[in-house]
Amino acid sequence: MSSPPVTPAPCATPTMPAAAPNPVAVPHSLTEDAVAIFTGVLLISVGVAFFTSAGLLTGGTAGLAFLLHYATGIGFGKIFFVLNLPFYWLALRKLGRAFTVKTFIAVLLLSLLTELQSQFLQFAQLQPLYAAIAGGLITGTGFLVLFRHRCSLGGVGIAALYLQDRYGWRAGKVQMAVDCCIVLLALWTVEPLRVVWSIAGAVALNLVLAMNHRPGRYMAV
């Protein structure tokens, strides 16, 4: 008897791995936002203590307000309030009510912490270059926490976040450019060496943001 014909086994078709699903943004809870705002503002207040104890300058709207105060004699608080008005309007119109409310809370909390800071933190000796770099890194980390929870400290930070959301410009690079311009303007009021240290601090601060706060890298909102 002849053997039955053998049917060749079908060739196995290689299967393509299933595409990974797109990550879904997970909203932060109110508790997470509250803890993050306190953490970020506390870090920033420590960084500000480094800068002020070493006689250095800050960037952003606060730095511009200080420069205008020195040049005109108008109170810092009045200038700072007026400079922030268009930024809060921008935040409310383009970034939402929740962002604006969290930003107001962060600004108020930073004001309180900086007023009380001397009761908890004092420096007997602080080398300016170390203060600039350490203060910049600490402050940048604080801003990173706030930005990732859709919050800022007003002013240039609001504009930087809007430009990142609207045009994809990195918030850290925008902040760095503005801060360096403000610090350079201080050459008319502050000794040049302190300005150099202040620029180093601004670069350290904004490198933290430029390397860690990129569009699409962090999915929570």
C-alpha cells in the first residue's frame, strides 16, 4: 500500500509585537497638588535665601522689579504687583483657572516663607559662587516641581509655560534667556563680579528646567 500524501505544514507567519498603547495623562489629586506646591515653594525659598545671603540677584519678574525699584525709587511691592498683572491675565485666558489659582497660592506661600526664613535658616559664611550654583539648582528643582503640577510663581514663569504649550519652546530656555538679560541689566546697579555669580546661578537654575521639563516627557496633569 502506498503511504498517504503528506500535507506540508503551513509556514509560521511571524507575528508583530502589539503596539504599546499611548500613555494616558493621569490628573493629580488635590492632595498631590497641595504637597507639590508646598515642596516646590519651600525649595525655592531656600534657593532665594542662598542668593540673598550672598548678595546675588534673582531673575524673572522679581529681578526686573528690583532693578526698576533701584532705578526709580518706587516701592518693590508696587512694581512687582503691576508687572505681574498682564501675566495673570495671560494665565487665566490661556492656561486656565486652576493654573491661575494654584499660582496665586504659590506666590502667597513664598511671600510668607521668605518673611519667616531668617528664623529657621541662617548662614555664617557663604561663598558667592557656591551660593549661585547651589541656590540655582535648588531653585530650579523647586520650579520643576511647580511646573509639573501646572503651577508657577507668576511673571516670566507663566509666559514660559504658555510658550512651551503653544509653540513647543522649552520653558527652561525661555526662562534662561530672560533671566540672563535681567541680570545683565544689573550691571548699572551691582558690582560686576556679583553679576557674574548671578549669571552662573541663573544658568544652573534654568539648566535644571531645560533638561527635565520638556513637552511630552511628563504625562500627569
